[in-house]
Amino acid sequence: MSKASILVGAAAVLLCPLAPAQTPDVDELLAQTARWQYETSRQPMQALAEAVARAQALPAEMRAIEQKFIAFLKSDATPGGKDFICKQLSVMGTEASVPALVEILGDPKMAELGRYALERIPGPAVDRALRASLAKSAGRTRIGIINTMGVRRDGGVVSLLGPLALGTDRDTASAALYALAKIADAEALAVLSDAQSKTTGPVHGDAAKAYLQAANRLADARNTDAAPIFTALYAKADPPLVQAAALRGLARTGGAQSAPVLLKALRGNSPRLQAAAFDGLLAAAPAQLIAEIPKLSDAAKIRALGVLSERGDHSSLPAFTTALKDPGKPVRLAALEGIAMVADASLVPALAGIAAGEDAAEQAAARVALTRIPGSGVDGAIVDGISGAAPKARLELIRAAGERGTTAASPMLIRMARDADPDVRRESLRALKDTGRGADIAAMVDLTVSPVQPGDRVEAAKSLGTVVRRSDPSGVQDVLAAYTPSAAPEARAALLQVLGRSGSPQALTVLRDALRDQDPAAKRAAILALTEWPDAAPVQDLLAASRAAANPAQQVLAVRGAIQLVGIPAPARPPRESVKMLSEAMALARQPEEKRSILALLPRYPVPEALDLARTLTTDSDVSAEAKVAVARLERTVRN
């Protein structure tokens, strides 16, 4: 099937996709189309388009249909009907249709339709007809014909368009200039070149833009005539937007010869030209560009580093390493902010050194860069650098290992957690929270039970609890094995904290036993540990501990812990069950803070019991305001 038939068929489907498949007589369909209005059914046009599609393989029939369409255009058919026929002729019409289409160019209401068809009908007859029509036209009709000439790229019209392009009517001149840009043959280019010096005002801007369009067309076709045009437009520098675009074109077409011009623009003060020159040098002479960056202004350096970072090419790394030593702090910060996209493991020591420095902004930027540089090689360089680094840089490398979650760093961090330097120990213990694995739990238990200094135990327990939580269930066994009656009270309390974060059923049994311990310290540790449980399983244990507590502080801790656990989202738990637990906690609440916490949770459970509980506190002077807010929210959501 030909391209024309495909287009016609597609047009038919778009016009009326739901019309039934019928094949009435073409004359009858044309009669219906002649009466067609835009708001009525498109079925006649669809059937007509289908008839044209069927006739594609029958030249005689196609020509007969074309003649009927030509006669249609000369009739008093509706504009909508003629619109459809013109679109059909645009894909199946021949030179035979040209006179009828040219004739309607004089009708302002139909001119666009005629040009639409003429633009697409091949053959010199169309071009001859358009040339003849141009002389007889004026105003918008003339501008439309000029546009069509440009679309058809008829070199024979240049002699007609030249005087119009240099004329006094701005709209006509602009249309002629842009048509010449589309034609872009030697004669058209000569007119456009002439227009650069013979036009003024707005037309001069259009002349420059049209010349630029022509040069871009030549460049796309790899025509060597493009570079001299770009050079001329860049030198003229008017208007500025055209100058910048011309510089980009020159970079694209000028080869090595464009480098001096680009370098001069790069060293200038125009951000627009700098950007164009930068892009051009980046593509044509990247080594020259990188060597030039240190000579630029601070603002230009920062723009250059930003573009290089977005490009992410490792070959631009020297630009960043040089900028890290720049005397200007904004430039150094720009280098630090972008270096992660182009850096590799070789930058680790330098970034660690900057992160260990005294400048807070550069320190923060270097820390971020250390965490963002991709690659396992970077992880290895961080781990390898820890032991031999200067004290402050060592801390930064340890911190970076943790931020990156570098599991390979765990053995080194476990060793550093027993370093003589307390800061090194603290950072190592914190980093283990993110790097530790199941295989590290036994060693981390030892750090918790037997720390270098008692003060290290808190960080050790926090990290151990996190690692146990994300490891497989067997990981808790090392913690349970270390929790023995003979262990030091401080160690037992820390291990209870770890068990509280584990979520292990075995751990819950140990914690419940600890709640009954006669040692107040052990009981307090168990309450705190249960408060960190990942779900509401220990709520009743905490409520019971609160009821039985002889120690007021433990009573408060237990009830607050229970409230906190109820607040953990549990979609499977019925709202009434949650409210029941909160009601029990409210009966044990002694302080306004606990009551406020309960009132804040109640609106999550839109059941009558929650509303009733909130109403009971509206007369409590300590929390009356909060209770009224909770009541108002629940009254909007509770359904009896």
C-alpha cells in the first residue's frame, strides 16, 4: 500500500472511528459532505475516505475521484466540507488539482486550506502557480504563500522573495527571510547575507535569526558553508541571543579553528557566551577547556564545575582537584559539591583531610562527597586508609564507612572500637550500626559486655541492637548467651536494651522475667527495653508493671512505654482493642503528659469507645483543651 493510501486511511479512522463499514456512491457521499457542518456526524467523510483508499490501486478511478473533488471545491459546499476535501487532495492530489487550489487562495476563509494541500502536492506546476499567485496577493494571503514557498524549498522563488525580504513591510519581510532560510541555497544565502547590513529594527533581528536558521540547516547537512555564516553572525553580535547560538554553531562546525574564538568567549564577561563556549570546548577540545578553567573568574569556574559534574565524565577530575586548592572558598565548595560525580578512590585521602579541617562548610561538603563517590574501590580505600590516617582524618574515614554502610569495614571498626582514643572508639561504635552483619554480633556483644570504658557501652548497645534487629533470628543467640546472672549489672542492663530491640520471642521471655527481678535497676532496664519493642506485644506486661510498681519513677516509665507501643501502627489490630489498651493506660496515668499522649492517639481509632474516653477528660483542667480537640475530631469520624 502506498504512503498516500495509508495517510488517507488513517485520516478516515481519526475522523469517525465508530462509523459502520458502508460503501455508498461517491457522488452521494460528496453531496452529503457538501452539507456537512462541524457539529454533525462525520460518517459521510469516513466513507468517502475509505472509497479513496480503495481506489489507490486503480489510477483511472483515482483521477476520476480527483476531478470530482476539484469540482467540489468550485461548488458552494460548506467550509467544513471543503476543509475535508483539501486534506484529501493533500495526500492524493496531482498537478490537475493545482488551479482549483490556487483559486481558493484568494478567499481569506479558504486560503489556509488551499495552501495546506499545495504544500504537499509534488511537481513544478505547484511552484509555478505559487509564483504567479504571489504577484497578485497582498497582506495575510501573501504571507501565507511565502510560507508555503519556504516549506516547498523552491529555489526558483528567491528572486521574488529577495526584494520582499529587504522591503519595508515588517511581516512580509520576516516571512520572506524565514522562507529563504528554509531554501538555503547559494542565491538564498546571498540575500540573507545582504539583509544583515540592509535591515534595521525588528526586521534586522528577524534577518539574523533567519540567517542562523539557514546556517543550522547547512550544518545538519554537513555543508561547509555553515561555518563562515556562524563566524559572521558571532562577530556581528546582534542580537545577543543569535550571537550565542552562532558561537554554538561555530563550535559544532569550525573544528580546531574555532578553539581561539571559543577560548576568547570563555574568558569574557558574558555568561551566555561563556556557556556556549564551554559546551563547544567540552565537545571539541576538553583538555584545553580543563586547562583554561583556573584562569577564569570565580563565577565562571563555578559554572564550569557544575556543568562538568552533571556530565559525570571521569576525565574532568583534574579540573576538580585543581579547584580544591583554589584561593576562592566558593570555588572550593563548588568543587566539593560536584566532585563525587567524577571522582574515584584516589580522592579518598584528600577528601578525608578536608573533612578533618576547621572550615565547617568545606568539612560538611567533603563528608557528603566521601559518602557519594560510587564504587567498591572507594569502600576499600576508606577501609585501608583508617589505620594509617592522622587522628582527625581517621575519624572522618570511620564516619564515611558508616555512612556508606561499608560492610567490609566491620573488622577494622571492631578493632578501632578498642582504640586508646575515645573519639575513635565512639565513631567506630556508631559506624558499626550501619556496617555490622550477623557475623559481627559476637564481637559486638563483647564490646557491649566488656567495653574499654564504661561510657562506651551505650553506643555499643545501640549499634548491637540495630544489627541484631536486621540480622536473621539466630543473631540473638549470642546476646542471650551473654545475658547471665553472673554478668555485671551494667552489662545486663545494656543487653536487655539490645534484646528489647530484637523482636525475638526468646528475648521477650527474658525481658518478662526481668520485670519480676527484685533488683530495681534490672526492673528499670527491663521496662526501658520493652518500651523499644517493635510491636505492641508487651503492652499488658508494661501495664501490669505500672500497676505493681512501688517506685513512682518506674510506674511512670511503664505506663509511658505502654502508650508508646500502642501508638505503633498495627493495621490488623481492631480499633476497639487499641482503645481498650489506652483506656487501661489512662487509668494508670498520673501526669498530664501521659494523658496528652493518649488523647493524641485516640483520633486514630474512630469508634464510640474512643469518643467516650476523650469526653471523660474534657473536665480535667490539665488536659481539657486537648480533650476537646480530640472529641471534635472523633465526632466527625465516629460512626455509631
